[in-house]
Amino acid sequence: MVEEELEKIFLEAYEAYADAIFRHCLFRVREREKAKDITQETFTRTWEYMRSGKKIDYMRAFLYRVAKNLIIDNGRVSGRTTSLESCMEDGMQPEEDEGVPYEFSAEARMLAKYVDQLDPMYREVIIMRYMEDLSVHDIAHQIGETETNVSVRIHRAIEKLRTLGHVNLETN
């Protein structure tokens, strides 16, 4: 593929997914500057991957996978993890700037508390489905599972959330 075509594909992906990748990173690391750095590194690594001649079949899923790996690496380096609930108790209030619609109402804080209590495999699919608005198909590609397994995992996560706090998520 010609460099100009690659650049066009990359820029379109950046326009389409940069904000969503940033929100994903912000939710996971809970520090705006780290989230910006991880988002930037996600797109840098994606560009390098594309320039090396490798093909990306599902750009959105690829970007989320790169971001997820960078977040994991970041967690290993920093050696600390924080629950969303403890961040809220410490007074963290995500700001609404740079087009990031992030307001935490009391209801959202309560939901975040329950999501933090889920097993990681359930937490991950709930975040992807309802906070990042990914389709079951995209989630399956991103985590390397079948769509059926992802659907079952989402269903089980919703049931667990309902038992934890009488949560009512819309299922489509």
C-alpha cells in the first residue's frame, strides 16, 4: 500500500476513534495526563505497525487492544491500581473538557462501585459494551472470544450487577 493511502486510513481512524480511545484510557487509568500519553502511544504504535506493511482488518478492535496492552504495561510500571470508588472518595471528578463528556452523577458513581466489584472478565465486557459502546462483534475481536461467549459474559455480568445493586441496564 502506498504511504499516502496508509496516511489517509490512519487519519480517518484517528478522527473516528481518538476520543473514544482517550475516554477508555481515562476510565482505566483515572489520570488525564496518563490517559493522553497512552492514547498518543496507541496511535503511534498503530502507525508504526501500519508502516511496517502489516494489515489491520478491524481498526477499532486493534486500537482498543493496543490501548489495553499499554494500560496493562502502565499498571506494571506504576505498580499500583486504584478502584473507581476510592478515586471518587478522594474527590476525583473527571473534568468536562476537550470534548470528553464525563460527568459522574450519584447514580453513575454507584454503578461504578458495582462494576468495580465484578470479576475482571465481566468488568471488561461491561465497560466495553456500555461505556465504550462497542458491539458484541467488536468486543469478541478485541478479546479473542466468540460472539456467543461475549454475549453470555455480558448477560452474566448484568445479572451480577442486578444482584449487587438492583442495577437496570438496557440490553439490546
